[in-house]
Amino acid sequence: MNAHTSVPDNAVKPDRLLLAVLIIITALGPASTQVFLPTLPAVQAAFGASPGIAQLGLSLPMMAMAFSDLGYGPWSDRVGRRPVLLAGLIAFIAGNLVCLFAPNIWILVAGRILQDCGGSVGIVLSRAIALDVYGKEKAGSVISMTLMAMAVGPMLGPLAGGLISDAFGWRAIFIFMGALGVVIVVFVLFRFTETHRPRSDQATTGSIWRPFLTLLRSPTFNAFAWHSAFVWGMFMAFIGAAPYVMQNVFGKAPTEFGLWLIPAAFGYIGGNGLSAAISAKLGPERMVWIGAMVVLASVMLLTALMMLGFWTPLALFIPASVAAFGAGIAIPNAQAEAVDAVEDASGSASGLIGFMLMIMGAAAAQLVGMLQGGTPYPMAWVMLGLAAMAMAALMIPRSKR
């Protein structure tokens, strides 16, 4: 029996309100980073910090978020989703309060770490709750909709942060985010009942690392989790390298880069939308293969165009937008398959997937940055390599379930 079949009788019923909350809690962690982004110059000036020190308010929380993902999953498998979600949200609110009253840059960085660690609880638990409530066949559709929020965040988050900061000052963003956290806590307290019944031995026996070891021995988990991580890494390699390529290689203005990035973001959202519409009909595994083939073919075209000397935004962003569309199809369905791979470990699987995605994305972005040399070749080859590895991951031998 799979984890999502052990839903208590009084569990949350699938409805639009629950779906809306899953989308919001998924976006909470990424949004807290994106709205903070435009305030960096003001924060630096307010505390008299160097750019490198102020940047720690972004880099350290992102790294902490990756590792906190590993803890939330197994914890929720042991004690249930609701208490872990409440704990993460309370930490998120506390982090915002620390930032709001921070007297120096170091306290602000500490508050940002607490904020992002708490906010990341939604990224992990939304996948597990979707599986609990909707089952594997529909979970891919639900996860698709939650992942749209992670694509919209980079588009709207900086704008929202800039507007709030300009109107009320940079500390006001922490009031806004903290208030959002309070609203979600109220919902969880009064409307959200437990969706997962832990096994009787989960809370008293076994190491917290045991589910991770079990997952890493599962061919099904490895196939779909590594596929998801490699595709996400491909996407992050593009995001990390495209500004350099556009400005330093193509000689375009930063504003033009921002405009060209919009089709790529909407490509990813469009893939999520298609996945949400038809995943339940075609099945998650078939959707993963469709998305994987779109990603690989698009990146092969992008690489060929760059190698043939078509160094233009059109030749770069059109194939990249199609690849993003394929990623939007593949990633949520691969995650649905991976989260369901091992009985009674959906929370642990979700946490491990989150860790793998964030680490792979950071490594890919760093790699293309280190390889930059005045051409778009490093970006294209890294993207192609990751797209090929994503396809190869799906070929890991596994038994039919």
C-alpha cells in the first residue's frame, strides 16, 4: 500500500481552496528571496556593508534552504504533515520579525536564513500533501500547478519587492511576507486536517537517514528524481549564463535580456499548464518521456545554432523557451513518480528531491559561470550535457509497479 492511500478519515478533501494553499506555500520560500532581491542596494547602504557581505543575505539562505529540505520530509513522514507545516511557517514568521528589527547586517542575514528555512517547508510538503490527497495519477497535475508559482516568482517577485520598498522602505517587505505567513498559519490551524497517518513504528524507531538510504536504493526513485534534477540543472544553467551571453557576447542591454526572458518563463508555465490538464489522462511516466524528448530536441537545436554562428537573441531564446516548455511537462510528473516510489516515504522523497534540485541548479549555474570565455558555447554544451543525462536517467532499469 502506498503512502497516499493511508489518509485518515477526517483528512482534507481535494478542493480549490486546498489547491490554492498548496500553490501559495510552494511559492513562499522562493518569493521571500525574490522580493528581497531589489532591496539589496538599500540594505547595503543602511548598514554600510560591502556588496559581498550584503550578498550573503541571498547565498546563505539559499544554501540553508537546500539542507532544510532534507529534514522536513522524514519529519513529516514520522509525525504528520500538519505539525511540520506549522513549525516551518512559525519559523518563517519569526525570521521575518528578526529581519524587520535587525540592528545590523549579520542579524539580518541570520533572519533571512531562518526565513528561508521556514519558507522551504511548503516546497517539500506540497508534493507530499498532493500525493496524500490526490493520489499518484492526479498528483502530477497538482504539482504542475504548484510549480507554476516557482516560475512566476522570478517574474513578479522583484517587481513586488521594488514597489513595496519604494513606497514604504525596505523593511516593509518583511511585514508583507510575515503577514502572509500569519494568514497561512490561520488556515492551517482552522481548516487543514492531517493528510498522512504515520505508521505506528515511524515515530519511535529507525534513523532519520534510513528513508534516504532506502530511496537511493530504489531504481524508480533514482530514475525520476535524477531526471528531474538534471532538467532543473539545465534550466538553471541557462538562467545563470544567459545574462552574460546577452550582455557580454551579444552586446545587448540588461533590459532587453529581461524582455527576452519572459517567453522562457511562460514556456515553463505553459508546460506546467499542459501537464496539469492532461497528466491524469496520459499518465505521469508518459508525460515525463514527452517532456524529456522536447527538452533534448530543443537544446540540441540551440547548441547547433550557436555552433553555426547564429549568435542572436532569437536563436538563443526560442529554443530555450521550447526547452522550458518541455521542462514544465517533465519535472512535475517525474516528481510525482519519485515521491510515490517507496512506501511510507513520500515526505522523505519530497525533501530529497528538493535538495537534489537546489544543489544541481546551484552547481550548474556555478559551472557555466566558471567556464565563460566570450562565447555561448559553454552554456550550450552544459545545457546539452544535462539534457542528455536527464534522458539517460529515465533508462535506469526498474520493475513495473
